[in-house]
Amino acid sequence: MDLRRLVLRSVRNLADLDLALEPGVNWLIGANASGKTSVLEAVHILGLARSFRARSLRRVVEGGSGRLTVYGEVHWRNGEHRIGVEGGEGVSRLRRDGADADGIAELADCLPLQLLNPDSHRLIEGPPPERRALVDWGVFHVEPDFLRTWRRYRRVLEQRNAALRQGSGPAVARAWDQDLVALGEAVDAARRRYLDDLAPRAVAMAEEHFGLAGLDLHLQAGWARERSLAEALEAGWEGDRRQGHTGAGPHRAELALRIGGIPAAERVSRGQQKLLAAALRLAQLALFGERLGEGALLLLDDLPAELDEEHRGRLLDAVRELGIQALVTATEGGLVPRGEGEAQFRVEHGKVRRVV
């Protein structure tokens, strides 16, 4: 998969631009606050219809009013695709191949991407939803039925929780249990299949590229493993009724990360947390390529913060070994681009021009 062309209108401080990108590493070089991260933010919006810097697209629009447009041309699965997002004030409009897209999943399927930025340590020390999202990104892309199953599970869960909040009796609230169990166990099984493939790749990536030995990944289902989900719901009924929500299920799952038997967030430094996050994301990209026969896109924003020169080099070597497309930001005098076919763009005062 390659993002061949990127067109932006009214995105933050960026001048309107139309960029032709290379299949490999694309460098965005410039001073702080020059607009480098805004380019990556626009690509993130193109693939996921949301920013990684702001809760609302309205905050990404130049001047804070009006609407932004992000358009891309993608080579994916032996075909050319056109995708776009228009957003800001009012409802966002998503487009794919000349028609309105049926939700964000159509964009994500066409432009699969991963992000590594200065907040990447949150994957290690942040709350469980950060790590559940890591797993679910991979399952979404390699198991076609997962998204439909997960959405059905969420709908049933919402119905059960609504009945609990309304004080409905067991006959009403527990009428949803059979479907909740079937769908919840299917979600858990899909996550486990994916993690069985991901774990050895992540362990190898962490140790061989970043010197982080002893990594262990373990998926906690969201209920005690000595019980089935049906048994967990039975045992937790009184607590669910009092609290007004369902306490057991894959919506409570946790990906436990340990180094040498100790929780990774407690064992390693902030810089090592970033390296561990990179190892997990890059292992996912490697598995993605093996399973789908094509690469995904990596957005690498200012990760060198808190990394020494050796580990910056190791990270870039790992990216290059994957042979994927990447957009990488760096300040003047920071990382020096090297390698065949790596494009370099200069970003100054919101304007972007190719120099190599």
C-alpha cells in the first residue's frame, strides 16, 4: 500500500498543498512549529477521520472556522483508490472512490496506518483502552468478520446496560446474556488468534532491534479465565445490577505487558517505553505485510525525543527493513536522511516543498 498523492486545504497553519509521495521513507524537515506534524495529522485524518492532536476536526481547521479538506490517492491491492475527508463545522463527509464512504472503516481499510509520536509511551503506561486498540487494529485488518462481530457485541452490551440502569428485572436485563456470551467469546477468540501471531514477532523485534529482552504479552479476557463468560455474568449479576453496567466481557480486556516478569510500565524508562511501543507497532506492521502481502503506512513524528543516537538509528533501520512507506518528521540538524529513494521535503512557515 502506498499513499501516492496528498492534497490539503485549510489544515492548521499549512498553505494549501498537493504532494507526490514516494513508496519508501518520506522526510519532512523543518524547525519546530513549521507545520511538519500538521502534515502527519492530516494523513491521520485521511485514514481515520480524526486527529491525534485535537478532539474535534473544527480545531484543526485554519482559523478555527469553516471546513478542511484532505484528499489522497492510494495504491492498494493492485488498484488505485481515491479517499477524502471534509470536516470542521457540522458533520464530516467521508468519500471513497467517488461515493460517500460507509463509515470510517472504509477509509481505514483503504489507508491502514500506524502512528509513533512523543505520546507513544502511553501505549505502555496508559489505561487499558490504549492496548485494546492496539490489538483490535490488527484483528480488524486480518480478520474480515471481526468488525461486524465487535459492533454487534457493543450493541447488545448497550442494551443490557440500558436495562440495568433502568432497574429492569433479571428477565429483561439477562435476556441479552446469550447473545452477549456468543459474541463476546468470538471477540476474545479473534484477539487471541491474532496475539498468538503477534507475540513472537514483538518479542523478537523488542530484543533484536532495541535490546529489550524478556518481553511477555498476555491477553486478559475481561473476566476470570477459570470461568466461562456465561459463568462470569452469572456470578457478577448482583454487582452489575447495583452498578448499572456489565462488569465482565471483552470490553474490559487488558493486554498485559511484562519485562522480566515485571509490568513494563514499572520496569523501563520513558525512553525505553517508547522503544517498546515502537517494537509493538513495527511487529504489527510486519505481521500485516505477511498476512496481506502489502505494507501499511507508518507516521513517525518526532520520536527521537528521549532517544539517543544509537536507538534512533536502530528504529530507522527497523523501519527500512520492513520496506514500508513512512512519513518521518525531523528538525534541522536532527536525524539525517539516508538511503536510496528517500524523499525529503522542506517545511517552512506552513509551506512544503520537495528538495530531494
